[in-house]
Amino acid sequence: MAVVVDLTGKVAVVAAASQGIGRAVAEALARAGATVSICARSPERLEQARRHIHATTGQEVHAYVADVTREADVRAWVQEVVDRWGTVHIAVANAGGPPAGTFQELTLDQWDMTYRLTLRSVVHIAQAVLPLMQAQGWGRLIAIESVSVRFPLDRLMLSNSLRLGVVGFLKTLAREVAPSNVLVNVVAPGYTRTERLLELATQAARRRGTTPEALLDEWAQATPLKRLAEPAEIAHAVLFLASDLASYVTGQVLVVDGGLAPTI
Ligand SMILES: NC(=O)c1ccc[n+]([C@@H]2O[C@H](COP(=O)([O-])OP(=O)(O)OC[C@H]3O[C@@H](n4cnc5c(N)ncnc54)[C@H](OP(=O)(O)O)[C@@H]3O)[C@@H](O)[C@H]2O)c1
């Protein structure tokens, strides 16, 4: 018997999805039959992503300009989706990555900003979607974090710190909402070929007097699979967690890192 992920009839919201991992997730969910809404801040890139996902999947895709650090934006986005399609079944909490830097380099303002971007944004999304999911007795909340929740990555002080807060929050939340058949999980990517990774490689290359390509190759070689992930490979893990195949999985961190994390 073929195992097929069929999300026909499911409504999904994917945050921060105009490019990179978010866009790949939205595309994978739409390809599996879900009706998808995406958000991001830049209207042009968002519209490009909407058209791209519609063209590659044939699904209707809704897009809404929203900054996930702003609670009112997230609420208005989810309300527009509910007005249009009645509910939300699957919510993917994603955002841009926090600034890189060591403890000495980072300012308190950057700590505050990362709290809003990385942790508070997930709370915004959870608050907006959980009442719908609990009322209907079915829901999936999935956050995109990082392999940095398994071991600290050099110069990613903010990611290493705040993402652990997200994991603690979602592990606790998973227990609270499990009786309503709402499952809460985290996907933790390793080095994935996106604009964000290229930006990190460009910054590191400048500091070390080398090229971004050399840095990307170094990170690929540091990974046991000897290559970077493609965004679709992260999206497939989200797809699994969003589907009925994962009906008994909650409160987990699914690391998709090509074997990078040296931890058990
Ligand atoms: N790529 C990797 O190797 C890797 C590895 C581990 C973890 N991660 C994490 O995975 C997440 C996604 O990474 P990525 O590589 O796909 O990043 P990316 O290529 O930089 O894309 C980020 C997306 O988020 C949107 N965004 C950023 N800030 C936002 C905000 N405040 N509100 C709404 N949308 C926002 C961006 O659009 P706008 O700018 O238009 O808003 C864009 O669509 C990040 O948290 C990243 O740190 C990435």
C-alpha cells in the first residue's frame, strides 16, 4: 500500500514564507492538497512567492503582509484566513534568523529584538490559532527552529539562547493542548541553502578573508552527509508532522541536519 500524505481539506498558515524554508514548507503543504496562506513583511517578495506556489502546485494561495513580531499583524492575518476559509488546521511558526555575533558584540537591543522575533512571535501565532484548533479537536503547530537547540553554534549566541526558550515553551504547550488532539512539534534544520545561509556565509567570509562559497563548502564538509540541505528537505519533515502519519507525535524536536549535531 502506498503511503500518501493527503492534506486535502486542511487549511494551513505558514509564517515568514516569501523565501527560503518557509516558502518551501508552504509549497510542500500546498502540493499535498492543503489550502495555504503565507505571510512576510516585504509585499513584492511575498506576492512573487504566492504566484510561485500557485504556479507549481495549482492550489489557491493566500498572502498577507504581516510582521510576526507584531501581535496585531498576526491576529489580523489569521482572522483574514478564518473569514476566507473558516478555520486553521496547520500553523507553521517561522521567522527570519536572529543576528549573528558573540556575547561581546551583541547589544541589549539585539537581545530584546530577538526575543520578539524568535520567541514572542511563536506565542503570537499560538495564541491566534490554538482556540480554533482546540474547538475543532484537530490541529498541528510546528515551529522552525535550528540544530542550535541541540548544540551551540559558534557566533550564534542569540539563536543558541532564545530558541531553547521556544523549545521549552512548546514542550509545555504540547502537554496542555494534547487532550484536544492538537500536536505541537519543532523542526530543527542544519545548514540549509537559503538567503539566510548565504548572508551568514558572506559575513563570515568578510571576517575571515575568504569567499562565501568557501564557507558554504566548509559547512557542507562539516556535515556528515557532506552537503547542505535543500529547503524542500526541511519542508518534508514539516509535511510529515502536519500529516496524519504523525498522529502520535507531539512535544518533539525533529532535527533535520544531515547528521551535524554530535549529540544523542
Ligand atoms: N538556512 C539555514 O541554514 C537555517 C538553519 C537553521 C535554522 N534556520 C532558521 O530557519 C528560519 C528560516 O530561515 P531561512 O534560511 O529560510 O531564512 P531566509 O531565507 O532569510 O527567509 C526568511 C523569511 O522570513 C521572512 N521574515 C523575516 N522576518 C520576518 C518578520 N519579522 N515577520 C514576517 N516575516 C519575516 C522573510 O521575508 P521578509 O523579510 O519580507 O519579512 C523571508 O521570507 C530562520 O529562523 C533561520 O534562522 C535556518
